[in-house]
Amino acid sequence: MDTSRSILQKVRFSLENCEPFTFWIKRDDLIDPVVSGNKWRKLKYNVEKAKHQKSKGILTFGGAFSNHLIATAKVCKLNGLNSIGVVRGDELTNESNATLKKCTEFGMELQFVSRSDYKKRYEYDYLYQLRDQFSQFFIVPEGGANFYGAIGCQEILQETPNDFKHVYLAGGTGTTAVGVISSAPSVTKIHLVSALKGDFLGDEVLKGLQNLSYNEAESHSSYKQLILNTNHHFGGYGKVNQELINFINTFYQQTDIPLDPVYTGKAMYAMLQDYREGLISKDDKCLFIHTGGIQGAKKWSDQLLFVTS
Ligand SMILES: *Cc1c(COP(=O)(O)O)cnc(C)c1O
């Protein structure tokens, strides 16, 4: 995986009845077509840990279209590790969709479990059972949401100048945001746009920051840099409407940059809305972290103007 491909690009976007907005975008989507963006960041130190422990491979969890599962499959293959994916839905097979097919092609062994079993993925008893069943596998939580995942995400901002006033990114588990906040200058505001309904993401980020620092005062003061945006999930995780598709196509026509409908499209929409509403001023230096996800946009490929890998 080559993070030097993740360039910092200056973008000028024209909005209706508004002055054009100039901002910067960190192109983590260019790291790899499959292991895109933050998924590589979150796996990097998990892979190191698995290798150091002389594990046979990585066992992890995901839904049928999971960017994380396919990223894990490819990264493990490249690193000579085996991989096991525990997939939500016992009606599924290796052939059910392009994501699962590719996981299998990369050598991942898929274990399809019922929705009720999948719910147990954070319970110790269930994890011990999996550990006994697949001995010597290093277990990584869904979405790469652990300490090593967050550490890997600290490297995103370390590759950029440190004078941004605002940083925008999309959030699922909040792990990427934990890495970003903990590596940002204390004056930088981190705007996290939730791809899911609900307000739980703030608590997850605080927990993640506490895991990193062992210092209550420090983690709470970092947490104050977070601005959580829960108004742009477009109906919830994976929910997409015509307005969002049109926006993603318009953005692509103007900038040549593809966005995915599940995460980055919603986050970009939110950032431009904040600009329109005057929450960011024209002179504020603003960074958007493109966390990737184009692999997952295949589901909507007949409506999108760009080719998804
Ligand atoms: C998985 C994913 C996210 C969510 O990252 P978290 O660290 O779980 O918050 C954001 N953007 C894209 C494109 C993703 O695939």
C-alpha cells in the first residue's frame, strides 16, 4: 500500500448563489482501489501486530458490502496472512455480491452467521469461542475499530500542513476521527459527519480518545475539538436519495473527484452546506479527508458518472 499516492489537492467548487469555495482535500481514496482510504490506515498496525504475534492471520467482521472486509482480505493476501471474515447474514454465500466474491478471490474464508449471532461480536464469550475455533488468528473488530486502527489514522494529518482551521471527514465507528483529533493542533476543529442515524458517535470518539491517552483531562480537551454533525445521514446508513446522487455527479463534473454515496458524498455535502450557511468563512483554511469507499459505490454504478473499481 502506498500512502505517498494520497496527495493534498486544492479544490475550487462553485455553489449556486454563493462565492466559490476553495478548500483542500487529502486523497486517501488514491492509496489503492480496493484497500481505499482509511481502511488501509486502520489495518496497517493491526497487520503489524498480527505478524509480530506470529498469528496465522486476521479474523474480522463485516456486512455484505463492507469496505473493511474486502480491504482486510487484500491486505492479508499481500502480507502473507490468512483472513477470515465473519459476515452478517446466514442467507448469503461467497457469490452473493461483488464485494463477497472479491473477498473470496483474495483468499478470505467467509463465515456467514445469523443476525442474532452477529450481534454478539463484542461479547467476550463469543470472541473466546471464535478464538478457540480459529486458533492463532488475531481478531480485529468490525471496521478496524481498535487502538491500532486509531494509531494508523494519526498519520493522515501528519502528512499535511498543520494550519487548517477546519477538518471535515465522514464517520462510521469514529476510529478515523479519533486518530485525526489526537494528531491535530489544539485549535483545529474536527467536523465528523455521521453516516449513521443517532448520536452515539460522540461517545464512541470520546472512548477512543480515552483509550489512546490514559489521561482524562487530555482526552476531554481533545474531545472539545470535535463538532459532530448528525444531520446529514440522508435517512441512515447506506440510505441514498436522488439529491445525493445528483450532488455526487455534479461534484465529479466540476472537480474530477469521485465520492461514494455511503460516506464521503454525505460528508462533502455537509461541508458545503456549512460553507453556504456561513459556518466556515471564505478565508478559513479547510481540509476534507477523502476516506475512500469508491469500491463500495458499485451498488450505484448505473447512476454515477464515474467508473467504480
Ligand atoms: C469505513 C469508512 C468510513 C468510516 O470510518 P470510521 O473510522 O469507522 O469512522 C468513512 N469513510 C469511508 C469511505 C469508509 O469506507
